[in-house]
Amino acid sequence: MKMPIIAPSILSADFLEIGAAVESIESSGAEWLHLDVMDGHFVPPITFGNKMVSDIRKRTGLFLDTHLMIEEPEHHIHAFLDAGSDAITFHAEACIHSHRLLQTIRHSGKKAGISIVPSTPVSQILPLLQSVDQVLVMTVNPGYGGQKLLPFCLSKVDELRDIRKKEGLDFLIAVDGGINLSTISQVAIHEPDILVIGSAFFAAQDKQAFACSIRSAWNE
């Protein structure tokens, strides 16, 4: 089974120590850094904007995976592209002209992703799958860290993998929410490509050991 990309979410870090948090992600061996942008409308909390992405971009060469949990993402997309995001994922539920926005991101030379909340079926994004580089399956209701994984969401990973194989597509499949050492075995059997991990990663005293444990559990 192919090892997944580990993408720690900076949302769960101490915002007074962002530089140290970025360094801890780098030293852990994780490949990506996940940035959860929330606007207080699409989801209740407000987190940070494009300046945070820009400042982190100056500090690291990690792949910056920006996840826009905001309404009308088309009005803000260029700010996050200019800030140095390597990939931008937005929610199908938050954008009317999703195909157009995916094209905008791709034409900029960046990776484009679409995300769905637990209540949204894969069928809703079928017309978009030929235009995406990744699909982010939310395995919790988005907005807050530390939530428990919703197992019923994992069947969407299987559905997406079947579609990808049948249609000869090459998008990556990410899962986000409730992933930790207790749940990794039930996630692994669905074989997602990317694991977004927040609270469990930053709660670990030894983050490199945590990442190694996640990978070890993958093949058990």
C-alpha cells in the first residue's frame, strides 16, 4: 500500500509560535503543511487570511496546501495564489461556479482542489472530477479541531477511488478530521492519498515519532 502524504494542519498550533510550529512540521518528516482558512460565515470560527500564508511561505519550502472554508472563495482566490499557496482547495457548497474557479487556480500554475462536507455526496462533484488535482473529504463537520472522526464519510474515499480508476483520472484523495493513532487503522483500509492531521499532531510530544507511527500503522 502506498504511503500517504502527511499534511499537519497549522490550525492546531499555538499562533504565538507559528515559526516553531512550521519547524516542527519540517523536522517531523511531513511532506505538506495544511492551512485552514475560515471566515466566520461558511464555518463559525475565524482563523487567518492570506498574510499568514504569505508569512509562512517565507519560512518554509514545504508544500503549502490552503483549504478555504469561506463563502464566495472566488472573491479571494487571487490573494491566496499571490501569497504562495501551492494548492488551493475550496468547498463545492460555497461556490456556484466551481468549474470556473478550478480553471482559474490551474491556469495560475497551482494545484486545484474541491472539498465536500459530511452531508454532501460524491455525486454532487462528479462533473468536476476531470478538472481537479485533489478532492478533500471532510470526515468531521468543518470548523473546529479535535472532533471525532465520522466513519460514514470514509465510504466516499472508496467511491472516489473507484471513479478515478474507471475514468482514468489522477486526482489525489485527502481526508481531514479526527485522524489520530486510534483511528488511523480504520482510515488506512480506505487508502486515501493525503492525511490532514491537526490536534493529534500538535499534541504529540515527539512529532517525528508520531509521523512514523502513522506510517507504521498504515501497513498493519
